[in-house]
Amino acid sequence: DSGVTQTPKHLITATGQRVTLRCSPRSGDLSVYWYQQSLDQGLQFLIQYYNGEERAKGNILERFSAQQFPDLHSELNLSSLELGDSALYFCASSRKVGNLYEQYFGPGTRLTVT
Amino acid sequence: DAKTTQPPSMDCAEGRAANLPCNHSTISGNEYVYWYRQIHSQGPQYIIHGLKNNETNEMASLIITEDRKSSTLILPHATLRDTAVYYCIVRVGPLWQGGSEKLVFGKGTKLTVNP
């Protein structure tokens, strides 16, 4: 168990809709990362937050946005959903292993857009 | 970050050692080798990392060649639960928590452990 929690576990919605995915990092972890895993693109980094501030951005669509709140939980908002947004969405937080920080992933949210 | 090359799939008998190779011929001096695995559709799981020395933990051993152009992840006694996709990732490891630490995943190696 990584200590990272994600809700909901499954989400089914229609095209054009908006959804919010939630992530709670392990207690004390300040960084949160979001990844998308689709069948054709594999695992792709979307965005990173550190202590409430955006730290790095990957191939995140303009229809997607994220934020990290003062209690360090994070939300990923997906709007104007398309069929191609169907994927697993993972959240990770980082903790120190030796002299480096490593990422530990949550169980993911499976989004199905119909 | 340097690119890695892994075989798409491998098989291993239960109880035997599984040796998963990774080529990273363009690795830079300050880049680390990381291994993660993903069991079915679960979140990727950190296994081990190393810079130039061989490393061992409770999950696996990591052998890095002297020229650092390739490495091997060793699962000493593979079990059915080790069936997963294994990802070799090369990147600069930040020494502070606030650094940009995105992981770039390739296609990995699908390891199947057979009874």
C-alpha cells in the first residue's frame, strides 16, 4: 500500500461532460503528480504540484486543469470530455528513499467516456 | 532524459531468477537508473534505483555495467505475483523534494512468470 488514495475508483460519463478526480498524497508528502495511461499512448506525465504550486507540466490538454489545496490533496478537472479521454488516471506523491525522492503511485481512477 | 531499450516480453519459470535487461547507451554521468513495475492495471510500483554501483533491496537487485550503458534487474526467486510490466527509466534524480521529477515511461517489458 503506497498510502496514496484516489477517488473515485471508476467513473463513467458522457462526451462533453466535466469530471473531477481526487488524490490524497501520503501524509507529509508535499509533491503530487498526475499521469494518464491510455491504450495507445502508454503512461504519460500530465502535471506536478509541490506544496500548492504548479512545478512541472507535461502533455496536459487545455481542457484539463489541476490544483493542489492547502491540505495537499489535489484535484484533476477534465472538461468537454471526448472518447479519447477514456484512460486510467494515476496520482503519485514522492518520498525520500536514500538520498533521492521516489514516486509512489495511487491505485488510479478508470475513466470511461461514452 | 536518456532513452532506454527493453525487450517487449520475457518468460520465467516460477522459483527461478528473472533477469530483465535494459539498454541506456546515451546515459549521462548524473543520470540514475530506475525500475518500476505495473501489475495489471494497478499503479506503477517503485522497485529500485542506482547510479553506478550495484544495488539490492528486499524486492530485487540492480546490476549496472561498468560503462553504465546497460543494466539488469534481477528478481532472485520469481513468483506468479511478479507477473507485470517492468519499466526501466533513466533520469536525473533530484536531491530535493521540490524538484521536477516527472517519470518518462517507455513500453517496458511484459514479464510472465509461469508455474
